[in-house]
Amino acid sequence: QVQLVESGGGLVQAGGSVRLSCVASGIVFRIATVNWYRQAPGNQREWVALINSIGRTNYADPVKGRFTISRDNAEKTAYLQMDSLKPEDTAVYYCNVPGSTENYWGQGTQVTVSS
């Protein structure tokens, strides 16, 4: 059974930083591509960043230069370091791993950025 568990969200002031974690189980984590998505109230879920099995990364334009995705295969954990946060970064952040037959999602963690 695949499980993705996010943590690290909370309330932070604009300009601050937060680090999110996504702990995976039930998958061969070292070969998995991991995505982070976010969904703000009233908006569709949007892709934020990815890291593939060899550590290559890509970012959505709104977060480039501010967010950093990383992974620790020994800990089966992916991270999203979020710096220079803006109120428009407020959302529920989800970890995602594409599988061969389905997409796996965590339960999400709320990040609220106050102005």
C-alpha cells in the first residue's frame, strides 16, 4: 500500500520560510519522480515542482528562485524548501508520485502566508 505523508506546513509571515516534507512508503522511492502541487481556495490544483530519480529538478515559473525541491532516498523523503514566501503562496500543498497505473497523493499540508 502506497502512502505519502506531508508535514511542515503552518502560518508564516510574508518573506519567511517553510520546509515541507513528504515521507513515502510502499514504493521504490529511489526510482520515483516526486512532484509538489498546491491548491488555493477556489483554484484548481497547480503543479509547483518536481525532482526525478537522478535529482534533476524543474519548477513552475511563480516559484522559480524561491522554492527548492530535494530528496533523501535513504529516508524515503522529499522536501520543498519555500523561501521569500508571498501571500499568494497560501495553499494546501500536496506531494505526488506518478505510478504505472495511478497517481499517488498525500493528504496535503496547509501553508498560510500572512501579509
